[in-house]
Amino acid sequence: MTGSAGSSESVAALQNALAAEQAASYGYGIVGARLPQGSAAQAAAASDWVVHVRARDGLTQLISSHGATPTPAAPAYQLPFPVDSPTQANALAATLEDRVAAAYLGLVALPETGLRTFGAQQARAAALRAESWRGTTQAFPGLASSA
């Protein structure tokens, strides 16, 4: 399948998910640093960070298995807003998860059943993590809400 339009589309969607996981891995370092030392919230941030690091590594292997070179992580990422308090850290974690969910939706639209299923599972997992940080759910996780 290497070189086909479907493979190219799959690799692009996987690279997009990888970029979201790389950004989330970076962002959770900020989240954890802004939460009370030793708190349950900081432990949850550490756990979520591990989830994203593992997902990043899995996506790297998946992209390689499609015959492509995974795009490396950026040295740093621009935060969507200042994070100077635990409240802002919670909001950042929810935002990171929303972005991860949105990236995995790109896999849901692919023709490959395995990638569609994987994307749906990952989008659901990210939506549940976002809910844990936000305290509420969204009707369509990963999709921008209309004004």
C-alpha cells in the first residue's frame, strides 16, 4: 500500500495525530509543574503524560510501518494561554485532550478499518481525559463548538 493515495492519506492523518501527541507530551510537563506538589491532580497529570508518551511512541512505529518517516517533535510548543495556576493547568490539560481528540478524528475518516477503529478509541479516550480535567463533557469531542 506504500505510495497509494490511501496510504498517503493514512500517513498524513497519523502524522497529525503524532503532532498532537507530541504537543500533549510537552504540555503535560507544564500542567504538572503548575499543580500542587504531591497532589492527586499532579499524579493524574503524570499518568496522562505517560499515556501520551506511549501513544507518541506507538504512532512513531505505526508511521514507520507505513513506510514513512515520523515527523520529529518540536523543541518547544506555544501554549494557547498563560498557565500560572492550578486552574489554568486544568484548563490546559482539557485543551490538550481536546486537540488530541480532534487529531484522532482524522483517522476515523480513513478507509482502513483498523485505523478507523484505533482513531475512534483514541478520540474517546482523549474525550474522557478532557472530561476529567474540565469536569464536564462535550457533545461532540474533538469538533469545534459553534458559537
